[in-house]
Amino acid sequence: MSAPAVVVGMSGGVDSAVAALLLKRQGYRVIGLFMKNWEDDDDAEYCSTREDLVDAAAAADVVGIDFEAVNFAAEYKDRVFADFLREYAAGRTPNPDVLCNAEIKFRAFLDHAVAMGAGHIATGHYAGVRPQGAHLELLRAADAAKDQSYFLHRLTREQLARVRFPLAGLTKPEVRRIALAAGLGNHAKKDSTGICFIGERPFREFLNRYLPRAPGPMLDENGRVIGEHIGLMFYTIGQRRGIGLGGRRDDCTAAQGGLPWFVAAKDVAANSITVVRGHDHPMLLSDTLVARDASWVAGRPPAPGARLTAKTRYRQQDAPCTFHPREDGFVLRFAARQWAVTPGQSAVLYQGDACLGGGFIHAAGEARALENAA
């Protein structure tokens, strides 16, 4: 009987290379697949696609597996990038990595692998899967600093049944040591950051190519005009740098001790931004959020009133909350107020080590002000 086939998404980085290596050692017939998801402005200055392809092919050669490249740029543009632009145009701050995982890496890629005759796919994500009764759970990784379950929360049970996460029980230093011992040339390669199609190019310059710039008033908490913004899409809730008020002196500066400015609110209808002084200003704190377009790993939401924990952005500690389902979404009420909860980002729910799913943040603030937001 031939060994079961698994197709590994190889990005050119050390994580996916080690994932392929470990699966081969476990007896799988492994095929490496490099996904090209962006073609516009794909040049050496800003995008590392060609370099990554070379690194992925070299890793596949060292591991001793077949390797191919596939172009998903059309699917990416339709399923991910179009939504990315819609969200920014609506004044929100999206995280395209969430949709990229759900629509490309675990849908288009999975469909392609099945067409190749493979029963499973695998990636170098730091996350885990375990049976829970008749179903599967998505788990946090052993390496809390690298855990990527937040970005995978929209995966379904059907997708998880086909997925292998070989790095679930490993830390990043362990992965690099395995790669070095195996002779993988990318063992010390720097982790990729940001969004592939943006790369290292200036973000404002990139957005200007797709969305019109629309300057408008910048207000303080009392509604007084204190400056001009260059376009709502260039600002996010909680932003401190790049506001353009760093050197401003006014009659409230001395009273507030020269505290830095932060973006606290965006009004699309008025094309205005409100900024406040101080990291802990009340306008930056929320005890409640409303999320929409929910997706649940188990295919159903948690029970009403369930006490869970949630992340409203990737790099943060879980926050205790109470869950209240709504049609196509939910409301979370937090035990402690959360900082800079941002519309467009994902609110992801956990029960212990299990990632239950989540939704896109629609609104955040104090409970009484959000009664009609759902």
C-alpha cells in the first residue's frame, strides 16, 4: 500500500520547510506547493515572491520531495483583496490574513490538493487540532508567542479534518534547530511580517493607488477642529504615530502634561477623525463590542451567557468576557475595559486552549451606547 499523500504549503520560510520535513519523517508521501497570491507590482523592490519561490524549491530539494508552484492571484484578488479595499473605503481596518487563510490557504489550496489526489494538506502555522467527541477543535500552539489560531478562527470542521499542523507542539527555537540539523538553508531566515502584497512599500503610497485620498477635519474630544487628516483610510483606532500633531501646542497641553495624541474615532459620514490625549483616555476604552459575520469552528455559536475569553487583536492577552449571540453575529461584554477595539479587526473567542471562532468587529464602546448597534 502506498503512503498517504499530503500537500504542504511551502512559503520559502523555515516553518513550512520543517513542516514538510517532519511529515516525510512520519512516513507521508509529501508534495511541496508554493502559492503565488499577488501579481500587481510584483517586483524585487517590494515583494519577495521570486526569492521565496527559490527558497521553497531549495528546501523541497533538501527534504527530498516533489515540488510545484501554483498561481492563486485571481482568487486572492476576488476573495481577499476586494474585501480589503471595501473595508478601508468604509473607514474600517481589516486584517486580510484572516480571509487569506479561510479563502486561499485552506480553500483554494485545499481544493487544488484534493484535485491532485491528496487526502490532506499541511502548513507551517503554529496551531493544533484535536478530536472532541465526534468533532474537531482548533487549538492554540505550544509556543504562545507564535500561536496563530487567531488568524485561523474562520476554518470549519470540514477544513480542519483535512489539515495537519506539524508544528503544533514545537517552539520557534526548536523549529530552527531542526532546520539547521537537517541542512535547510533557510534555518535562520527572518520571519515575514505584514501583508505579502504590500511588502515593505510605504502603506499610504500603496493605498493611494487603489482608493482616492479624501482629506477632512481632525477634531479633539470637544469637536473642535485642530487639524486636517489626509484620509480616513490612513488611520486606525489607537494610532499614535503619523497623526501630524506631535509638535502642536495649545491651551490644553499644559493641563494634560503634554500627553501624546491618539486616534479615538472615525466618522465616515462626516469624513472626520477624533483624536484624544493620553493612552488611557476614556474614548479609547470599551467594555462592549458588537461583531458581525460570525464563523464557528463547531458550526454553531457558544451558549448565550457563556463566560469565555477573547482577543480583539492578535498581539494581546485574552480578556474575560460574556458572550451574547445575535443574528449573524454577537455581542461581547468584558470584565475590564479593552483598549482601542477597532472596527474591521476580528474578535476571536477561546475556551481554554480551544479557539471557538469569531467575527468582524462592527462597533465598540460602552454597553448603553451600543444597544442599537447590533
